[in-house]
Amino acid sequence: MRQIEVAGSPPYTVQVGPGLLDQVAVSQRQIALIYPEDLPAEFVERVQRRLSPTVTVAVPARDDCKTLEVMARVLSRLAQANLPRDGAVVGLGGGAATDLAGFVAASYLRGVAFYTMPTTLLGMVDAAVGGKTGVNLPEGKNLVGAFWPPAAVWCDTDTLATLPPAVFREGAAEAFKHGLISDPSLLDRVVHPDFRPDGPLLEDTLADAIAVKAGVVSRDLTEQGERAFLNFGHTLAHALEAVTQHGIPHGEAVAYGMHYAARLSRAVYGSGAEHLPASTLNFLRWQQPPPLPELHFDDLNAFMARDKKADSEGVRFVLLRALAQPELTRVPEAVLRAEFGGWLADIRSPVKVASATVQPS
């Protein structure tokens, strides 16, 4: 088992390893357990045996749960169960369900303790760490939420064996992103055949990817600076999710968005970022997301303009001056349009995945 410490007030620990659903323990006596309705019943039953929750609430699967309407229903269930101020909310499941659970914990009685047990690769690498909680609006993804760090995180790697291969590969996008912005050693490991639910690279690669985010949020919880770098690829990704009404899973949208951001990086910074589009395109070929529907720049740009990195002067993109050298910068609309055309051509090309990612010599 690996442990990753996340600094803050208070600090907390992320545990990564097998069998953790049977080892969870919280100090609160009254607990609300929130999980997605498509989660394997075995996982729910194991956690119920450990925690004996006061109230258990199933919510819609994936982003269908991240609405104000669902949140209101969950809050009402907690109130009807008389969950007290010294109670706790436990989120079990993928990133969407734990995002919702965290926002419920931040909002109910103006804040109760929150614990999370992610059961997907995407949830473990991304949503579980850092305390970003929230729901979506029709106008965009994650536009309503709060910073509410968990008291503890348990990543039971055994749960990943239940994921369809496409869902596992979807979750790998955030781990690959952490390689691009901070730890290049992750790039080849993430696309290696041994990075799989039963593979020898799983636990250490997963823990190292989590450690990248843990380090960033320890230094910048509320995204006043460095934490914005974790949004590499997300400006277009969130627009893709919004314009398709979440028809594209988050990890696949991030993979597409990373390639667009890599092309922008090359256009803005030149030679230092020259290799990046080849690396991100290679990851897309490894991930094998379904083809995108017909897309138009103006439709996506309307959502990118509402991205949370935008300020009074307009939208800003996280780009890479070079591998592991992220920067937050503005890009002229003419460049955005030109690279969008090149991006479309790239993602529709039949190039096969290479044996390893392209990295600078």
C-alpha cells in the first residue's frame, strides 16, 4: 500500500492499495453514504458493513448526478434523516458521484466532514484529491461548487478490476496529463501494457500520478496560481462535454482537449513544444475514444469563454512552454481557430499508436 500526504488545514492522507473498502474507518458516529446507482452492489454492502450509515442515498450515474436538482434531493434526504452537524458524508464511486457528495458535505448545515472512496481510475487520480466539489449548469461544467477537502481518501485498487477496459483507459487521461505538466516518467508508464488493473505497474503509477496533484493542491488549494496548471486540456474538454450535453465522458474529452492544448503550445512557444502534439496524439490512439460528432469552433468557443480560468479580460489557456513547464496564457482567437482546424484533421487521421510516447531526447 502507498500513502500520499496532502498538506492543508487540516492535512489528510490518500491511501492507495488493494482491499481498502474493508479497512475504512471514520470517527463520526452518524454517516450519510452517497453512491451512484450503477455501482456494484458488493462495494456498497462492504462499506455499509464497515460504517453502518445512518442514511444511504443512491444517485444517478456519471454526470447525470451533478445537477442542482439531484443535490437538492440528497440534501433533503440528509435533513429527513436528521444527520447532525457532527456527522459525516462519505462519497463512494466515480468522480461525478464524489464531486456531488463533497458539495453536499460542504453545503449541508454549512459544512460537515467529508470522506471519499473513489472506485474508478479517473476518480482516484483526479476528483478524490484537492477538495474541488461541485455540480454542473446547462451553461457549463462545474460552474457551481466549493473547495471542501476530504478528511481522508481510500483508493481501493481492487475496484478497478470491475471497470470495462474503455473506462479504465478513459481515466488514464488525467494520469497522462500529470506526466505532461509535472512528472514525465508517467508518460510511458501510463500507455505501457503493464498499466492495467491486474498489472505490476498499477499501484506505483497510480500513486505517483496522485502525488503530482497532491503536491500542487498542498501549495495552492483555492487555485490562486499553480493549481490552474492541473487544467491542461480542460478548456476544450469542458466545452466538448457541455456542447454534447455530457455525451462525451470526461477522460475522453480531456484526451481530446490535451491534444488541442499541445497544438496551441507548439503554435505559441515554438521549438520547445514541438514534440508535444505527437505525444498527445499518441495517447489518443492508445485510449481509443469513439469518434466525435460534427463540431464547429464557434459553438465550442461560447463554452470556452465561460471557462473558470477566464477573467475580465477573457479566456486563458494552460499551455506548455516545454514538457513539464506549464504556463497560463492568452491565445489570439485567430490562433485558436487555425489550430482547431488542424486538431480536427489530426483526430480524424488513421495514425496507429506507437509503442511508447514521444518525448524529447
